[in-house]
Amino acid sequence: MNWEPESGDVIAGQYELEEFLGKGGFAKAFRARDTKTGEAVAVKYPNYTESQNDPDIIEEYFKKEVDSLERIRRAGGHENVMDYYDQVTERDVPFLVVQLIVDGIELDEVIDQHGPIDDSEQVRQIGIDLCDAMGFLHENEIVYRDLKPENVMLTPDITPTLIDFNTATGFDATEDPSSGNTGTTILGPFKPREVAEASRTDVRQGPWSDVYSIGKILLFLLKGSVPKKDGVNPQAFGADCDEYLAEIVERATQSHYRDRYRNATVLKEVLERRDPTPPATASVTYIQADRQFTVEPGDTIGRQGASGPPASITIEDPQGEYISSVQVQFDIEDGEWALHDRSLNGTFVQKGAGWQRVLSEPGRNRLRSEGEDPTDRHGDVPPESVTLTDGDLVSLVHPTYGVTFEFHPEES
């Protein structure tokens, strides 16, 4: 590429470039003004001229960011994730138009300017917000993978926003976290072993990888630096913080994924409770296959080998195409277990003698688009979620489909 954008250039006849914001290994960014709306935005484009990466790799990761942001926008967006507005081209160069975080400062600059945060409650709240954003990404089958201080903007009201999605990816499509790692290596002290040493470990990258990085971010906020080691207790590292927070960080940053919190939903819950003890678990027994699985809040069940990221628990589809890549999700709400349908074809739950259909909003919209009525025989629209109690049966797609699980919460 011979042409390099400059301040004053108008991209695609709409976005006037103003202040140069910075550059990374894959992209550069300008503050810009949308001349049609007057709104301040950020405009990103591939860093062809100053990156040490191959141009094909730069384009690949730029496309990854676009794909991830489009998926996030389709899902409704999240207050702690930057908004995606537009993609345009100027002189054969692709440009990405995203939210400008007004008055936002990168976390590393915040610590450089003000020093470590000695208020455990403030650190805890930042952690909860990051977990909420990561949980949203995981629900939409995205693993962020590159959480570090430079990729989090903090506004004056201490609200964090995730930026820079060029290394975000779908979950690796294998059945078990320990069954093989085909993910890209991304170096740095904020990365767990399965990301930083991807070629040397069989543990695949998943939500548990982002849990590790959130733990390291919390340590960074408390201390101002992080060591290249795992399972770090902030108090042992010289940070002054509450005991519960130190234990949460230590568990989140364990070397082995099984020793961490399973996903961001679980990490958020322990931060909210100020209690490092993992939340309650439940078991689901796949009746037809006589297989039992343990589930925690945030865990999902879906189709193995689907054309998309798999769930926490993946199973073969008897007919190959009706179970979604993420069919259902388990959560605890107000002290009760709940099942959320995330599919296009629905799920049935037997509570007592009858079956209750559960169907996501995208599933209802699919039926309507095909001219079908999503309501049941009583004229009621199926709910998107139901509470679960001991012994309930959960059938994916339909009770006759042949994929049924029996639910049992752990005893208190």
C-alpha cells in the first residue's frame, strides 16, 4: 500500500479524519467526525506500513475484528463493548468505523498516571463489568483472547469498555478442552498457557482463557504490574487488598484451566458475592448415551462439529443439523437454576407430567419468517427460559428427537 491516510482526509465521502489516536500490530486509528451526523467516531484501518506482520496476516486479523463486531451488533451490543457503526473502503483500503470512547483512557495509562488502585471495591466493580462483557461475548460464541490494559478504556466514572477485537475468535470446535489446541499463539503476561504457548499445549482456548486474563487485569489494577507466573495471590505480590479479592485473583489465574473459574459468568458471581468459593453445580445425564456431565452457571450444551463455535458440552446430533452449536445455557437466577434456549429449533422441558417448549427470540423469528406460528396449542408464545428443579428432563429440539438430559442440582 502506497497511500497513507492523514488528518483532514475524508474517508468514503463521510468520515473526516482528525487526530491520530495510535497504532498496533494490526491496525492504526484516527479520531474522526461523521460529516453526516456530526458525531465523533474512531476510524481504524490495517497497519500495512509499520507492522512487522505479513500483509496477509494483517488482513486476516482485520477481518476477524469486523466479523466479531458484526456478530456483537447482531446480538444487540453491550455497554462495556465498543459499538460498531460501519465498514467502508477508500483507495482500496478497508476502514472500520467504531465508537469513540469519549474521555476514555487506556488502563495502562490510568495506572501510569495515578498509580495502582488501592480501593478493593473499585477494582471489584471493574472486574464485574469486565466479566459481564466477557459473559456476553461467550454467550455469542466469541473468545476475546487478548485482554490486556491497552485493550480496555476507562471513563471518568470508572466504566471499562473493551476495544480491539482483531484477535477475538470463535471457540475451537472440539469436544473437550483438553482434546487439542489449534488456536493462535498470543504472547504476554496477561495470557494463560493455552494462549501464550498454543503450539505446546493440548488445552484448547475458550472462556476459561478469558477468565485468566481478567484475573491478571485485576492484579494489574491492584499492583500496577503483573509477573509472568500463574496462580498469583496479590497480597503475596505486595498488593494491599481484601482477602476475598486476593483469593479470587489467585484462583482465576491458575495454570490449569480446571483449577480456574469455568467462565466469566462464574467469576462475576464470586466477585458479586465477595466470596471466592465457586457457585453451586448441577449434573445433567444424557440418558440415551448414559453419560453424565457437571454444569456450572454459564455452561452450555450444543452440537458437536457444528459450523460455529461449540458449547461447553458438545454432543453428536442424531440427524446432523437440528441441534444448534449452542442450544441451551444454564444459569442461577435469584437462587434457582434456570435454562435459557439459545437455539433456532427450540428445547422442551418436562416438569411433572407435561412438556414445556422453550424457544429463543431468534427461533421465534425464524418460524415467523417461514410463515409458521410460534405459539403453542393454547395460543401462548413459548418462553425463552424456564426454572429447573431436581429430576426435570430437558429434550433438545423435541421429546422424540432422542437427545434428552436429566437435571439434578447438587445438594446444599
